[in-house]
Amino acid sequence: MRELTYVARRAVEWREAPDPRLESDRDAIVAPVAATSCDVDSAILAGHSPLPPPFAIGHECVARVVETGDAITHVAPGDLVVVPWAISCGECGRCRSGRQAHCASVPHMAMYGAPIGGGWGGLFSDLVRVPWADAMLVPLPAGLDPVALASASDNWPLAWRLVAPHLEARPGARVLVLARGSIGLYACDIARALGASDVLYVDPDPAHRALAASFGARTAEAIEPVHHGFDLAIESTGRVDQLAVAVRSLVPEGFCESAGNHFRPGELPLLEMYLTGVTLRVARDNVRAHLPDALALAASGRVAPDRVVSHVFDWEDLPGALPERHLKPVFVKR
């Protein structure tokens, strides 16, 4: 089979790899049918990854089940499924408590799309082995478009987690979104759908701002900190200076959620954060725990993740199109 391999800044290529096989009766083999780049993939392709190439890339896809081990009961060949980015067993104490991104049954940070925690390959591959498939794979609800939900492996449920629990705890909260990619736009749409009283979306890209405005947000190209302006601030820029703007714009005891991926250093206003009582979380998402609720919201018709998809390409276009600068390209296997 082929797996798409990151080889240098703005360069990927197909490389041959052995076909994956079932290694236990709890494995499944899946074939991606709609895959997309995560916002962090954009940073990797721009040359900002701390990991040297080459490595198989891609960790967001909807796939079709090809083969299952004898112990698999929840999915069957032919099913469309979401493949979470993090490898998890579903049985250890961390998985049972919803911390599947920190599964104790695999090396720390085990994932698809980067050589971390073992060699799991990438989801821009013709075939993928999924261990503990009953625990990991989530069937795509009937009626949902694989293209629209290609990001359900990571960015879509991450955006749900950045927003939904906070609006449940603080109905009508005011939300600030500092963004550079798809996560912020998903968050904008989710915040509007879940009843935020005000959403301010900040992004230098005018096309992104126009899409956010169509979701009901106010928009700005850039801002200075808004003193006591927001109950919830979401930072998905990968820039520490923007994270500082986010935390300095919160009300007392406000919450800042950061999507992370700060590959370059910076400073935070720790004294101001202390005096305001800010809570800051910078974390990879435990996607498997949040997928059912995130997919249910997508199926409700109250949100439109399909509108964040910027381009749809054929699977064979991956080597040429992926390194280009697109908001949310989806690659479809016909």
C-alpha cells in the first residue's frame, strides 16, 4: 500500500509500505474515504514541527471498515467510522476516566500522523490498522456526510470541547475566539448554536472572518486585550502573544481554552492571570470521550461543519494539494 509521507518543508510524497494486517482478534483494518489536514498539520507542512522528517502524516479521517478481528462486535466490514487520532485501549484507568489521549496501555502520546509513541502510521494512507477497534472506532451516524465530518478525528470534537461544557456551565456566556484555522471557525459555529450571547472572532484572514460573520459572530482582524470582556476565551493560533491577549481579556474567574501547538516560545502575563483568577487549559483533546456528543450536535442540524470545508480533492491529488495553503481541504477516495 501507499502512505503519504512528510519529507521536507511544503513537501510530501507517496511511499510504499507493507499492507497492515490484523495483529490480534481485537484489531480492525480500515480504508480512509475522506481525510483532511488538522490545523497542526499546516504548522508541520510549514516547517515548524519539532520532529524531523520523514514520517507518515495525517490524523483526521472517516474510513470504511475492511476487515475485523474475531473479537470485534461493535463495527463490521463496510461500516463508515471515525478514527480518533489518539491510540487508546478503552480499558485502562485513564481511558475509563475519559483520558484516552493518555492511554496507559501504549507509549506516551501514541497517535496517528507523527512518529510519537510508536509507529502507527498516518491516516493519509490507503489502509490503516486500528488496535482495540471496538473501543476506538465510532460509527458515523446515518445521514452525516463523511466529507463534512472528515475532521471528526480531532478538530471537530476538540472545538466542541473548547466551547460546549463552558456554555452548559455558563449559559449565555460571552466568547472570544482568536484563530488562524478551522478549529476557531468550528468553535464559532458551536458557540452560536449553543447560545453564546456574544461571539467575537479575531483572524487576519478576511475570508475566515466572512465565514465567522455568517455564523453570527462579530469579527476583527486583530485586537488589544479587552479588559473583563469575555467569560470564555478560545485561542487556536499557536502563538503565545495571542494566548496572552486571550487570558488578559477574561472576566474574573474566566476560562481560557487553548488548542496548543505553540512551537515557538513566548511569555504569559502570569501576575495578571493570578490577580484575575484565570483558569487556563492547554491540552490535546481526549477525542474518543467527546465524539458521541460532538457527532450528535453535528447530526442535530444546528451547526454546519460542512461550510468550513474549503476544498474537496481526489485522493490522488494528495501529494500536490496538501502542501498548499488551504483552510480545510478534504481528500476523497472515490
